[in-house]
Amino acid sequence: MALIDKGRVCRITKGKNAFDYCIVIEKQDDSTAIVEGIEAPRRKMSIKHLEPTPKVVDIKKSSTKDDISAALTSAGLI
């Protein structure tokens, strides 16, 4: 089982959004994923810059910022 998969809550470790929580929206290949967080915009990111948490949430590819916020709140990270 892969650690970085759809719905996994991660912490960003590099860049201007470092230490923000995000959710993996879609895993593109072995080295990149589409992520989005409350402060972090939806973007393609290297999985080397993500620290996975044990939490997984149910999220859709067409989710909005409100859905992301609600999912992170339900995971207890906000």
C-alpha cells in the first residue's frame, strides 16, 4: 500500500506553504501528486515535499476549498 494516495492528509515540508496541511486530490505518477490545502492552492507537487499523516479523508477530484476545509476540520487538524 502506498503512503501517498488519494485522500491522504499530508504536511507540506518545502516552499512557501511549508508546515501547512493539505490533502492529496490525485496521485499522478510515482513522484508527483495534485494537492490542495486551506492556505495552499491546488497544484502539482513532488511527493518528496510531502510528509504523510495517518489520516485519510474521503475527497473528490472536483472538491472546492470549502470541502477541503471541512475534511481537514473533521480530521481534527484545524
